[in-house]
Amino acid sequence: MQINLKGILKGKVIIIGIGNIIRGDDGFGPLLIEKIKGGAKAMCLDGGTAPENYLGKIAKENPNTVLIIDAV
């Protein structure tokens, strides 16, 4: 299955990865951020295990779209 994110990610975009890289698959969010950082046309943040610590930064950027990446 292929998902086209162009239609979903509109305006100013922030992508935040959530998880703990030490805990195997729980590190998917931060790992993906590391892979796409610099190549994505979005601000990419590694939220680690405490993404709430980035709420101020996210609010200050005033994005149109926030994409949260987490292993569930």
C-alpha cells in the first residue's frame, strides 16, 4: 500500500518522531526523523519519549500541519 502525503501535508509542516531508540521498534519515530531530516520540506523534530517538551517550539512555528510518527 502506498500513501500519497502531498495531499495531506499542506502549508507549513512539522514532523515529530516519538519513541525510544534503545527499545527496538519503539524507536521508529526518532529513526525516521533521522533518515528524513535535511531532505524533507518540513521541520523535523525528534521528540524522544517526551514530545510534550516540544509543544512550545511547535506553537511558536505556527504550523498548518503536524504529523506525529510513533510506533503503537
